[in-house]
Amino acid sequence: MPLTRISMRKGKSREYKRAIIASIYESMRLTFDVPEDDIFMVIDEHETDDFNYGKSYLGIERTDDLLIIQVTANNTRTLDKKKAFFAKTAELLVNGTGIRKEDIFINIVEVPKENWSFGNGLAQYA
């Protein structure tokens, strides 16, 4: 049930974007206890002037290929699961798209289970 928003600069191919989604979803299935068909991901593409980032924050040299991945999920995962998700996502993205690990920025936003409605105006997890 994670909701994943992927932000990037405009100009990448449809295949590249599909590979990003596939890599993140596979990582979620392997490390984050996400069941089959639980995929809710959107890609937001930005013009150069609308996509700003610290090119060397924390000593990490980033390029304009940066992906900013924000995952909103239930607050039920351990620190070890989060670390495993970060590592596996980076590995799969590098292998699936050729992106550099330095250009993969991931943020997890945790929310209580009752904060979701998957349709029909119901709080399915409440």
C-alpha cells in the first residue's frame, strides 16, 4: 500500500520510466512486505528550472539524472527493513536503468494505518 512519487527532470524515455517503476516495486516486494498488485506509483517530470537539488550535499555528487523518490507508507516497518529497502532499491535501479547510486534520493513518510482510503470512501485499514 505504499504510495510512491518519483520526481525527475523531463526527457527520459517511456522504457526508462517503466524500468524505474519496476525496480522500485520489485524492491518493495523483496524488502518491504508489499503484497502482489499493491502498486501505486506516479512519476512527476519537471523542467530544469523547476527541479532543484543540492549538487553535493553530504559529499554526494549528484547530476541532473537525480531521482527523488518519496514513499508514503504505514509506520510499521523496522529500521532494518528501511535500510534493506534503500539498498535494494539502489541496486535494482542501477542494474535496471544504469542510473548512478549517487543520483538516487529516497525519503519515507510514515503514516498511521487509518490514514488511507483505497476507494469507495472507506478507511480499509481502520
